[in-house]
Amino acid sequence: MSTLAKALLLICLFGGVTALYALFQLIFEAETLNELALGVATFGCLGLLLGGIFAFDERSEIKIRANAFARIAVGSIAGVAVSLLWGWPGEGVALSALVGGSLGYFGMVWAKYVDF
């Protein structure tokens, strides 16, 4: 299995596990099915961001390959996905991509404090 395939598998695994966690947390709190789906998808995007950090940060114990550009790209994609899910206007999409890319760049500096 190639390095890229391993990294994508890890990223998708993080996204899926985070989405399942959100599903179990929100299943009784959400008032509508649309609200539940939006919450699960948003947390899935957060999981994609975390998976990208863990897969590509040199300080991660489970890194596949150290690559700052890949962390920034995955963070930006996750940010754009969240903004599109919530229907934000163009400047919201740009800001969300910037924030996601920044979080991806800083990587394990902040991600080590995330505790579900």
C-alpha cells in the first residue's frame, strides 16, 4: 500500500470515527433529522482535519509522512466543507479555508489538547 493511500485511509478513519461519536452524542439531542445530519457532518469534517494532522505531522506518533503542505491542504478542504455544509457566503468560505489551513499548519501544537 502506498504512503498516500495509508494517509488517506487514516484521514477517512478519523473522519468516520468522529462522525460516529457525534452521532451517538447528538442522536437524542437533535430536534430534526436535518439538524442531526448537519452536526454529524460537521464533526466528520473536524475528524478529517485531525486525521490530516495525525497523518502528516512530524510530532505525531502515528504519522505516515511529515508534510506541512498536506496538513494545510487537508485543513483548508475540511474548512471549506464545513462552510458549504452551513451555507456560508463567499467570505465565510474563504475565512473557513484560512482558519482550517492555519489549524492544519500548526498541527500537533493545538491538536494534542483535543479531548473527546
